[in-house]
Amino acid sequence: MDSLTNSERVLHGSLYCLTFVTGLVDAGSYVAMGHVFTANMTGNIVFLGFAVGGVSGLSIGRSSTALGFALLGAFLAGKLDVWLGSRRRNSWLAAALGIEATLLFGATAVAGYFEPRGGQHITTALYGIIALSALGMGMRNGTVRRLAVPELTTTVLTLTVAALAFDFSLVPGGNPRWRRRVGSILMMFSGAYAGVQLVRQSLALLLGASGVLTFLCMLAQIYREETQHEAGLRTQQR
């Protein structure tokens, strides 16, 4: 079992929560935004290829918008790393999550304002929701890549699933991170399930819940920063 400090436990808990949020967002984007992913770009690129190939029900415009804004979000995450890289990792991560939460709340506002009783969105509003949510998730993808916490990518599980099976095939006890891998898979699954239930009520409700959870993860990083600062002061006083 991993031996973690309290600060690392808070970080890992936040990453599990963000994995759950990914399931929520992709459930909303696939079900209510016209068969597009705004968090998982692997699936979105496949959908884009299908759309170019003429598969009905998919859209080159929607998939291209999601991909383009996700790329922009990852670019901005890199810039944020340059600007705040000299600070503690907690502060930089909190800033990135604060931006993601703000973008998700923006998507919530657009969805809530333009969503009529039938649950269908006008085209302009739909593209706005896709752009805002993909931009936020692109920020997340770039940020988590920079964090590089093993098995906690929060959005991509292909290698996690493969590693879970592959390492078990080696020697007994050769899969030290299996709990973390299983946890990531379960959180993504749970988020997708919960997202389907929420989007049946309202896309705005789903996006709002995603924004709230991301905001709470931001607060957790601020808590980590304050805790580490206090610990440092106590160490200096000894």
C-alpha cells in the first residue's frame, strides 16, 4: 500500500474527485451536446474521424470546436505554469482549478439561460457550452500532465486499464498501484453514471455540479498550501 503524507492524500483525493468530474462532463457532452467529448480528447478525435467519414449523428464542427478549445486550454495551462512555476505546486494547482471551475460555471450559465423546457439548445449556445467546457478541461489536462502523479491522469484510462492487467501477469506483488488504478476506473465510471442521471434533469445542473466539485478541489489545494506553510513555520521555530 502506498505510504502517503497528509498533503499527498489531499492531492490524491482531489485527483480522484476530478476523475469523477471528467465522467460527469463527458456524460453531459455526449448525451446533451450532440455526441462529442469535451474532456476525453482520445474519444473526441475518433468521433471527428467518424464525422469526416460521414457517420450520421456526429458533427465535424462540434468535434473540431471541442478539440480546438481543449488545445487552447492546455496551452494556457503551460503559460500558467510559467507564470506560477516558482511558487508551491499547491498554489499553481489551485489557480488552474479555479480557472477550470470558472469556465464550467460559465458553461452552466449559458446552458441554464438558453435551455428551454424541451432540453434542446440553439446552435450558438451549444457551441458556446462546448467551447467553455472544453477550454476548462484542456486546462485540466495540461495541468495534470505537469503534475505527473502516476495512475491519476483524471481523464485518460486506457493505459491505466492496460497496466492493471499487465502488472498482475508478472510476479506476485508486482502491481503496487493497483488500488490507485482501480480507484481511478471506479471514479470515472461513477461520474459517467451520475452524469447520465443529472443530464436527464438538466445540462445546466450537471455542469453546475461539475463546477462546484472542481471549486472544492481548488479549496483543498489552498488548504494544503496553508497546512504546509504552518508546518514549515513550526519546523523553523524548533
